[in-house]
Amino acid sequence: EGEGTEEMRKIAQAIQEGSKAFMKRQYTTIAIVAIVLIIIIALALPNGPIMALGFAVGAFGSAVAGYIGMHISIRANVRTANKAKEGLQKAFSLAFRGGSVTGLSVVGIALLGLSVFYFWLHNPDLMVGFVFGASLISLFARVGGGIYTKGADVGADLVGKVKYGIPEDDPRNPAVIADNVGDNVGDCAGMGADLYETYVVTALSSMLLAYTLNMKTEYVIAPLVIGAIAIIATLIAIPFVRIGKNNSIMGALYKGVIITVILSAIGFYFVAQYYVRDLGIFYAGIIGLLIMAFMVFITEFYTSYKYNPTKKISEASKSGAGITIITGLGYGLQASFLPALVVSAGIILSYWIFGGSFTSFTPQGIYGISVASAAMLSVAGMIISIDSYGPITDNAGGIAEMAGLPEDVRKVTDPLDAVGNTTKAITKGYAIGSAALASLSLFAAYQQIAAQHGFTSFDIVNPLVLVGLLIGATLPFFFTSYLMRAVGTAAYSIVQEVVRQFDTIKGLMEGKAKPEYDKCVDIVTKTALRELVLPGIIAVVTPLAVGFILGPLALGGLLLGVILSGFSLAIMMTVGGGAWDNAKKYIELGNFGGKGSDAHKAAVVGDTVGDALKDTAGPAINPLVKVVNTVSILFITLIILYHLL
């Protein structure tokens, strides 16, 4: 379909080149780290060569998932902007179809990799390398993409809106191309890799549990069958996603989710009844789908400007930036409470369905929890479609603004973009909830393996377990502190560069001269790559250090600590950040003084803080939790043999 005017094509091309260049450099950096790890795994671990091969394949899959996400998005953005001339309906369906290509590819690659490995090895124990590869690459993609996208975004906003008072995506702003590249490498590529990895981890954790507990083969394969059914359900649901008479964008997206969930649930029943011959699978699957539904609703409640929390933050902006930030933090902190209750209820119910006893620990009950998380993630195809729709519309709005398209085009792209903000927050809430459940099953698998070697009781009163818990609980804080500072560094250098260009390039402010976009692209690329490797090292080295020095019990404590504090912190950051962003959008609709007012400037400051939280720090906690868990399972046998204490 058409790419629109000459000007639109030029802008789209600049975004494409920037995105590809960054991905190439990022993957080159990651490849070096991966090769070092492949050699270590091959030489150090029992079954090293198979584990190393698994690591390589998992890492490659994660990279491909990210690349596909970015590749589709940089093609669909300009076409969506062009379609917006023909109205909301057409622009929406093009953006969503672009997103659904990403969604189906990511889930397809994940399921293919898992199935091939399982039917080749018939032993989930040997597949841990695959999951570790997927997790680590996704951690890098989240960190690198996150620092890039928010360094550019925060820098562009602070200089553009606050200092010079020019609107978002104004072509005079030198950081504007970097900002749009960021949407693709952060939201699309980072998101694709993240959900690919969550999907793989979730399926493998239930396969691993069923295998370690010597349950019959049908239980081991069930997560793969559940995934396949949900893919078919997603394929059937995609054509139904269209905007109805009431012009509700969110309604159209929810229609897709609801159809997918209902069809999947019907499919789960047949799998449970006729394949596994255990209806527990069906009930646990339904619980997983319900957890997903509640998480989606809670996130929308806190981040959409239809509801009170976001409106209250907008209103607080009338009193200045400080109060905007206090109010936003308040809602962010509050937002982590309900998801915790929902996940807790899900854990208790699915544990109980599989015969879990509350007086003594029943490993089979944990399998129920892992099935719930596998079911929750099985519909990821539809959820990723909804999420990838976000950056496509965000870019489309940017291209429309930069190419100077008429006002009515922005009237189409703006509401699409605001919904995109909410869907991005929803996907993060969904990924965090499912990651928490999947990590619990990984922890249970870790505990089963430790128990086989005589480490049976993880007693909280044991000082080693307690120390592990403490270190684990602070790890997400330490990890995200580094990311927040990295975004600050990147944004600071962007601000300086933009101010330099406005000062030295004559006629830039009047729109007579062209800014040097590539300078800004180069600055964020360098910063992101420089800050990329250390967070990955923190995630890998911390559990190994705790394990080899303090032993398997302390490491078990560390895993629990990371899961628990990571869950709450990630929700606080992603939901709080999403609320600040949409509070700013609510003011831009003309409420509380509208664009350019003091309230708007305060809301922009809140949004810049929220940006770093919701798109860099928060989402990176997910892969952190899983990397820590998979490293521990990979090295557990060595740790049991060689630990100090």
C-alpha cells in the first residue's frame, strides 16, 4: 500500500535507517557476550555441548523475534499515516494487522523452538540452556532498547516542550528522529524479545516440573498443546478486530482478546478431557485466563484517562510538577496491590485444583500453578498484536506531524496513539503477572532438583535462606537504579546536543534550516550500547556468586526475594509511568488549560519521569527475574558440588 508523499517517505526512511543501524550494533555487541557464554557453558556444565547448542538456538530465536517486531513496525508506520487520510477505520486496521504479524511470528518461533527441542531430546532438563539463551538476549534487548528509546524521548520532550515550547514530533527538533527510532527498537524489538522469552520460560517451567515429578508424558507435552490451540484461536480472532459503529478503538481490541480467550478455553477443555484425561488442566487453564483478564482490567483502570487515577494526576498538574510526581507515585504504589491479590488468588486456586495440600508442600500442586501461567501466556499472540500496534501508531502520528499533514490526519492518529499507550501498559502488566507465575514454577523446579541432592528444607528461619532473601529482594532495586541513571545520562547528552543545534544552526527555530538528526541518533546509540552489558553481567553473576559462596539454600532465598520484590517494583514502575503519560495526553486534549499551559508543562515533567520508569526500568525487571532463575537451574549441580558454606 502507498507510503504517501515524498516528504513522508523521506522521514520514514530516516526512521528505518536509524532503527536498523541500532539493531545491528546492538546485536553485534550481544553476539560477543553470547559467544563467550556458549564456550563457558559447553566446557563447564555436565551435558555442556547440548546446553550450549540450546543456548545458541534460544538466543537466536529471541534476536529474530525482536528483529521481526522492529522490521514490521518500520514498514507499517508510514503506511498507517497515509491511511489516516482515509479515516480512523482504515488506519486502525492497517496498524493492527502490522501488529498481528509480529504477534503471530513471536509465538510461532517460540513454540517451534520448544517443540523441535523437546521431540529431539525428550528431556526438558536439557532444554534449560535454550531458555537461558532466550532470557539473556531478551534482557539485553530490553535494556539496550529501553535506554535508547527513553534517552531520546525524555531529551526530545524536555527541550522541545518545556524549553522551546514546540509540539511533540516537530520537525525542527533535532531529537525527533531518534525519538521515533526509539519506539521501534524499544517497544517493538524489546517487547517482542521479552514476550518470546516469557513464553518459552513459562512453557518450559511446567514441562520441567512434570518431568522432574515423573508425571506421565501427556502432562509434559500439555503446555505445547495449549500453546498451539491458542495460536489457532488467535488466527480466528484477528479478522474480528475492527472498529464498530461507536468508534471505540479499545472496544475493537478487546473484541479480539475476548474471542481468543473464549476459543482457547473451549480448546483447553478438549485437551484436558481427551488428551491428558485430567480436567484439572482445564480448570487451571481457566484460572490463568482469568488472572490475565483481571490484570488487563486493573492496568487499564490505572493508566487510561477514562478513569479517575489518571484524571487526578492531570488535575494535580495545575499545582506544578512536584505535585504531579507525588500524585503519580501515589497511584503507582497503590497499583501494585490489586495485581498481587489477583496473582495470589490464582496461585492458591490452581495449587489446590491439582491436589495441593496447605499443611504440607505438594509438588504436584505447583504443576497446577505452572499450567495456569502457561494458559495465561498462551494467548500472547493476541496480546503482542495489541502491543505492537502501539509503536506503529505512535510513529504514524510522528510522521504525520513532521510531514506537515493536515489537522484531520492528526485527529485520527492521536486517539490511536493514546490507546496505544494504554495497550503498552496492559501488555507490561500482563507480562509481569505471567512472569511472576512462571518464575514460581522455575523456583519449584529448582527446589525439586536441590531436594534430589539432599537440600530439602528452605526454612525462612535458616540465616542462609534469610540472607539470600535479603540480597534477592534488593537486586531489582540495584539493577533498575543503574538503568534509571543510564536514561538520565542519555537524556542529558541529547538535551545538550539539541540546545547546541538551536544555538548554532541559523534559521532552525524559524523552520528555514534542517537540524542534524543523525547526531542525536548517534549519541543515544552510543550511550545505549555503552550501558548495555553491565546490567546483563549483574543478572548472571549475582546468583552465581551467592550460590558458590553461600550455597544452594541461600540461592533459593535469593530466587524468592527477586521474584517477590521484582513483581511489585515492576508493576509500580510500569503502571505509574503509564498513568503519567496519559495524564499528559488528557491535558493535551484541552483539559486543565490544554497544550502549552503551566499544567501541561508540569505534566510533561511527570511524563518524562514516568517514561524512564515504564519503558526502561520496569520492563527490564521481567527478564532479570527469569535470567536469575534459569542461571541458577543451569548451574545448580555445580553449585551443590563446589559451594563454600
